[in-house]
Amino acid sequence: MALDFSKEVDKVARLARLHLSEAEKKVMAEQLGAILETMRRLQEVDASGVEPTAHVVELPVPFREDLVQKSLPPVRALQNAPQREGSYFRVPRFTGAENNGC
């Protein structure tokens, strides 16, 4: 029995501020159902004797020695900055208040 995930798709679309057509919502609901069904089937697999891995092959860890070095002087670091204020980069203010209408 296929479950209907249209309410979940509507909620996620609203939270992500996505405007989906009815056809897109139907496709997304079907895809979400397929993903969740795959996860349900994976939960049935007995993996109790399997060690957790991040990679299927051993990879060398690319560590290097931590060396203290001189950094760029502020004048050089800021030479291509479109706007600066003293010895800092000046960037537009972003508080999130601009997007409250959505």
C-alpha cells in the first residue's frame, strides 16, 4: 500500500519557500515515498557484525605539520576589497529581517 506524502511535500515546500505545481508535488510525493520505502527495507538488514566505515578503502590522512607563519598585512589583504572600513572588510548588513514577508 503506497502512502500519500503530499502533506509532507507541501510543508517542506512552504518551509523552503518553493512554489511547486500540482504535478511537481505529485512527483515529489512519489519520490519521497520511494526513498522512505528504501530506508525501511535497509532497516531490515542485519548489520550487527559489520564494522562502521566512512570509506570502503583505506585512505591516507592528509595531515601536515602546523607551522606558524606571518600573515598578510592588512593593507595587502584589503587591496582588492570593494569596500573597507579602517582595516576591516565592509560588507552589507544582513539581519534576516528583510525576508520576513515570505
